[in-house]
Amino acid sequence: TSLLACGGGGGPADDDDTPTPDSGTDLPPPPDRGFRITSPDITIVPGQEITYCYYFRTPNTEKMAVKQWKSEMTPGSHHMIMFTTTNDAKPVGTVSSQECGFGASLDVPRWTYSAQTPSAELQLPADDGGGKPLAQEVAPNTAGFFQMHYLNATDEPIQAHVVLDAYALEANDVYTPTAPYVTFKPDIKIPADAVGDVETASCSLNTLPNA
């Protein structure tokens, strides 16, 4: 079962597209401590709706305690999601609409950050209740990918890309590690003409593979 935020369809289904280099936007400089990931420009033709994935390794050379994420998406972007994986789901630098990170692999992608507005950010709490900030740990050279859903509602081709900044705590800062907890129900079945249908599921924490 994939973890798509919403379905994408239409457009070409070639396995490895050849995007042009990033065209650049008016952005603040990259974080002084942290890292920036920019996906290559992808041409989205008029009327096309499609989901691509961009596969990368994070550029940090030491473990980073990320306190804030900020993202920028060009026009035509519906949403982006950053996932991390234990191994490379596809070769680093690949931009593909095939499988888009959710192939027949036991390495389940781990949700890390997402956005549905052109400019978005996630600021983690600065106080865990005991005076320490919370932060998401990102190991050096972590494998991951962006899932990017595009819709070009214009009459002209657009060049679309994503920029994500990770702002990290200082190396000697004391913090409380935190991480997303994500679960889902894979077999939702809503009858035709249903009104007020409720779907529920539950699981025990000690049965989760990453618990």
C-alpha cells in the first residue's frame, strides 16, 4: 500500500525523465547550520497532472538535529512529501514517475515533512516541558526522496521544482529527539451511497516493526 497524499495521473510514464538544471528562484541563503535540497526542474505540459519522485542523499556530513523545516514550491505544485529510506529506492539524482518510491520493497519510506502550500514550514517545539528543544535527527548521507504532485492548469508549459531547507541546532545543544508517528488503514471500504460511514482501525504499539 502506498502512502500517497492524493492520487496523481495522466502525463508520461517514462521511468527516468531528464530534467533541466534548477532555474533558480529568489530564496534566502541556505541554513548556516543544516542543509538544502533542491529538486531539478521538471517540465509540466498544459493540462498535465502527474506525480514524480526525486531521489537523493542528504548533503549533511554529520548527524543533524533538525529544529525547523522550510519549503518552497513553484507554481503548479499541489503537494510535496519528503520521505527517508534505509537504502536508495532508486539511484541518487533520479526523477521518475514510475512507482514513485513505493515499489515492492520491505524498506517502507518514512514520512519526514510535507507541504501543500507554495511556502511552508514546520517549527518543532522549543521546549519539551523540561527546557530542552525537540529535534528530528537526520544521519549523514541519509537516503530519501521527494514525492511531488503537479497539475498544470495553464496554457503554457511550466518548470516545476521544490526547495527544502533543514535548520539544525548547534552541535553541542542538548535536545530531546523526536520523530513522526504515522499509521494508516490500508483496507478502507466505503459502500456506494454511504452517509455517515465510519471506518476505524487499531493496533498495538508492540506489534509495529519500528516501535
